[in-house]
Amino acid sequence: MFPSWPMRFQTTPGGSSKSGGESTDSGSAVNTLSSKADLAEAQLEPESPISKKASSSDHQAFDQKHLQQFQQQQLHQEMASDTSRTGTSQNQSAAGKAPMDKRKGAGSTSEKPLDAKTLRRLAQNREAARKSRLRKKAYVQQLETSRIKLAQLEQDLQRLRSQGLYLGGSGAGGGNISSGAAMFDMEYARWLEDDHRHTSELRTGLQAHLSDSDLRQIVDGCISHYDDMFRLKAVAAKSDVFHLITGVWTSSAERCFLWMGGFRPSELIKMLIGQLDPLTEQQVMGIYSLQQSSNQAEEALSQGEEQLKQSLVDTIAAGPALDGGMQQMAMALGKLSNLEGFVRQADNLRQQTLHQLRRILTVRQAARCFLVIGEYYGRLRALSSLWASRPRETMMTEDNSCQTTTDLQIVQPSHNHFSSY
């Protein structure tokens, strides 16, 4: 960096004292510059022979001292750089070990005993998760059941359309049946199929002399089967109560014994008494008491229905006939809502009667009771089918014979009357 100083000392061979004096006269400033130049030159070429010849004897010790200081500085710098690199690598390794230490810390934390509040919260979270899974499973099952039911309804609808029985196949309504009533008819048709299956199971179980536990399962299935029927009727009553009361969803023979859209509980008990022998004295008293209470409830409901009908007649017939009776019709519609209540109460009476019979009778007696009920209504439906499918030629012959007999009975007195004259 400063080549003038070594070159000058090199070009003055003869006067060491002169050069020494000049160096002495130059002062501290020159010494400072010389030391800086020598230090820089030592950084580049510490072992250069030219620098050794150019330096004087007075400056050798000074230069040697500064060289040692420089080397120490260099050593310190290298040590500092090594320390920084070592620290960086240690930080990286520490960063890599941090997740492991964290996991170890978490493991050590989990091993520590938890307090009661944390345990309670964990238990609540597990219970909530379990209930959520159960709700999800139930929802999926409900969707699957709805899909199967919809497919069955579509099949029943297609079958009824192919048979020409859908929307107006019964009665003189001419297709004015409501959608709720049509839905109930399809559900009732499927209920009848299940009823045949339950009746067959009861018959097979009684013939095979099954144990009481096995028979109890079949009887409980029959009770649940009738409960499903009453739920279907409750929904249908809200949609079209007249459809239930008229009994167009039943067979023609069943409609002869229909009471408020179903069977009379007292008459059903009267029919069952002769089929359930032997009965204990306590069972006989319980059945007769049930029959008496059912008969009283039937009379009360029948009187209420008659009063409602009379009130409807009075409401519709009231007022002048010229104005169309719009006000009377509105009042009649309000009273018709009570008709649904009567049908619901009648179904509740029927349902309670079946459950009371189940509690009074033993398992085998209850199985025989529900078998008799199923066989009875099955025979009524079979009788209706036989009546509807009887030969038409026989019907026409019977009609002609009846008409001829009537004509003869009417004409014969007139001939006698005229012959007397």
C-alpha cells in the first residue's frame, strides 16, 4: 500500500546514521505511517525478505510487536468465526430437537395426573362425540328407511294403477279421493301383508308348542303391529277423516260391523270370550270388567257423535236458502274438526282394549287371542272376496227369479179379483 518507505531505505546504502536521523527527525507521525505500512505489508507478505532488508534495526522490534498483535487479531477473528459457525450449527440442531423435546414434554405432561375439571371436560367431550356419532348413524338409517319406503310406495302405486284401483276405484267419488287417503290405503295394504305374516307366526308357534319366551316375542310383535295401525289412522284422520269413517279402505263385509272407523271393542271381547277357555276366575272378572268399561265408553262416544251430526244438520239447514248458506257452511266446517277427535278417541279405546287383554291373559292365551282376531278379520275379507267374485250368471238368474216371484205375487190377487166378477 505504501511502497515509498521501503524503496527509500533500500536506495540509501551508505549512511545508516543519516537514515536513522531522518527517521528520528520525522517524528511520531512518520513512525505511525511506517507502522501502518509495515502492518499492511505484513498482512500481504509477512515473510517477504524485501521488507526485512528495508526495515531498520530500530523498527524491527516495533514491527515484530505489531506483527504479533496482528497475528493475535487474526487468530481471534478466526476463533470468533469458528464460534459463530458452531453456534449456528448448534442452533440448527436445537431447532431440530425442539419438536422431539416438545413431544417428550407433552408425553411427560400426559403422564402427569389431571385435575377433576379437566377429566370432567374430557368425559363430556367423549360423550358428545359418541352422541354425535349415534345421531349421524340414526339419520343415515332413517334416510335408508325412507328410501326403501318410497320405493315400496312407488311399486304399490304402479300395481294399483295397473289394476285400475287407484284414485276412484272405490265408491262414487269418481276420483275425488285425497292424496292422504290414497297414501293411507297403500300403507294399509302393506299392513295387511304384515298382518298375514304375524298370524302365520302365531299359528306356527302354537302348533309347535314354543316356549313362553319365544311366544312372548311374537305377541309383542303383534302388539307393535296394531300400534302401527293406530298411528297410520291418526295421520289419515288429519288428512281425510271421512275416508276413515266411511270405511272404504276395508272390505265390504268389514264395513257391516264398522264403528267410527274400526271395530267395537265390546263386541270383540264378546267374540273372544268363548275362544280363550280355560280362564281363571280373576281373568274372567277382569275381562268382563274390561267389556263393561268399553261398552260405557262406546255409548258415550256414540252419543257425542250423534249430537255432532245433529248439530251439523241444524247448522247447515239454518238460514234462508237463497243466500247460498255461506255463513252456515263456514260454521259447519268448524264443527267438523270435532269429528276427528271422536275418531281418535275411538282408536285410543281400541288400542287400550288390546293392551288390557294382553295384561290380563297369559302368554299362550294372548297368542291364541291375537290369532283368533287375525283369523276372524281374515275370514271377513275372504267372504268379501267371494261375494265380489261370485259368477255373474248366477246373479242374473237370481235377480230374474226374484223379479218373477215378485210379479207373480203382485199379479195373482188381481186375477182372483177379476175372476170373482
